[in-house]
Amino acid sequence: VQLKVPRRQFYCKNCQKYFTERLEFIDWGRKYTQRYEEYIYHRVNASSVEQVKREEDLSWDQVQGIYKNQCEHRKKKNGVRSSV
């Protein structure tokens, strides 16, 4: 199941700039919901990037990007500094 959630843009008359609506269930700059990214992270840990990409119809880069993003998110959450 794939949901398409349109993001609305608004215009600020004071600063004369456009801004995009923030959605609490999608991290800024990401395409997938937080829950789906967590699901992909756990799936990769239990199997492999190759298997997840086939079963979820994603590219290798998409799966790897989601996995890396989740790793960074977990490091920040647990107070571990990133060496990247």
C-alpha cells in the first residue's frame, strides 16, 4: 500500500517567502514516514539490503539511504556522536 500525502505550500506576506507544511510523521527532507523507515531498518537487520529492496520494490540506494538515516537517528537518540 502506498499513500501519497501532498505537502501544502504557504506564502508569508511578512517575509514574502514560501514555506512547506511540516508533517509530524515524516522527517524534514525525507520521502517516507518515520514508521516505514523504522520498518525498513528492522527488515535489513533481519535479512539483507538485497532482500528488502526486492520485497519492497525499492532501489538499493533507497534502502541503504533509509538504513543510514535510521542509524544516524538512533545514534543521536542514544547520545552517540557520529564519526562521519
